[in-house]
Amino acid sequence: MSAREHYPPGAPCWVDVLADDPAAARAFYAGVFGWEFAGPGAMPDGGEYHVARLGEADVAGVGCAPDDAGAVPWTTYVRVASLEETTAHAVAAGARVIAEPFDALPAGRAAAVADPAGGVIGLWEPAERAGAARVNEPSAWAMSVLQPSDAPAATAFYEAVFGWQAWTPPGDASGIVLWRLPGYFGGEPSQPVPRDVVAAMLPASDDAPAGWSVDFWIADADAAATAAAELGGSVLGEPHDAPPFRRAVLADPSGAAFTVSQLVAY
């Protein structure tokens, strides 16, 4: 288990999804991950926001999508020291503001921008909630991955705004790029990549929209896929071996996609 009480500025710290039927979404994620939900809290537009928990630890959020927006896919939030300053810095680096800074008290304050390569990324200035309190364990968030429309633009943007440094694992011919945050110390001791890795970037694809996706570790990928289909979701990618993981691509009843990864061997 990886418990976290603090995230430094520049580190991804939280994930959430906004569903057009939040009650169905909560039932879905409770069935797939075993999450329990606290709340509701109020969103700026008046909708409800529930915090998913493993035990007593906050691990993700499930909210109500705005009436005129439809369901909003999983969003990753990066911890920032100043919401207004980072939003302005992001715009100067080529971003477009999706959600102006707003209060989500007592937990913190948030905003969202679209990067120059097509990915929407959230910004989080914490108050009571630093971020996900458990990560890198079954039923918890493990990694966020960007598939950009323009990899060089994405690389320049995230380095300028958050200080991330692109790194390609030696001998890896897959095209994946790992982003490292100097001074950050996360992950797990036995993981096969450096512990300052905070996110990943896949090669651009003509048949997939640009954007961020989220990956959760799972105890049993096959069981999760079966549960997803039974609970009103869908299986977009059948469970398959991708050493050291067994993975599947799933979607909740609103269509928000995510991956689950069962760690089978280091």
C-alpha cells in the first residue's frame, strides 16, 4: 500500500469523473473497485460531488456533470502552489482555460485548462485535502497517461508549467515517454521505473482522441471486466497480458473510459 499525506507542487494528486447519472456511476465504481462514498458536497453549479474512499482514505471523486456539457471523462489534477498564477502561466504557455479557478472548500480550490496538444488537465490548490490518500494499490489510482495530438508541444508545455522532464527508458522501443519531477519521491520501492516519475505520454494515434486517461490498479482484471459489463458499463479492451500487468480498458455507464492493471509480476 502507498499512503500519501502530501504532494509537492507539480505532482499529479487527484482524479475525478463527472457523470450524467452520478448515482449509476457510484454504483458502478462501488461494484468494480469496492469504493464507498462520502458526501455529498456541493459543486459550483449546484450539482453533487461524492468522494470515493477505500477504508477511511479518499481516493477519487465522482460528481454530477453540468447539464449542458454531458458526461466529463476522468480528469487528472496537478497540485499547484497558486491556482491563479499557474492558470496564467499555463495560458502564457499556450493553454486554453476550461474552468476558471473556483472554490471546492473545505477541500481546496480547482481549475482546468486544455494544453496545446489537446489534453485537459486539472489544477488543484489544496486546503483540507492534499489529494488521493492511497495510491498504487488495488482499487486505487496508479498513473495518468497523455496521448497527445502534438508530442513536442505537450513536452514543452508540461516542462514550462510544472517542471516535468521527459525521459525515455533505456532500450524501450514502444515510444512511451515518462515524465519525471525532480525532487519528487513517490511510487513503490520495487517498481521498475524511477520513483520521481509522475505521468506518462504515449505516441500520438490517428484513431484515438488526444487527451489524458487514468489507470487504476486492480486485484483481478478479469473479474473487473466482468463486473463492469454487469453493472451497466462496457469493456472497450478485453483483459490481456502486458507484462508485468494484466490489463483491461473499461468504461462506466456514462462512457468515461479508464484502464485497470493487475500487477502479476515485477
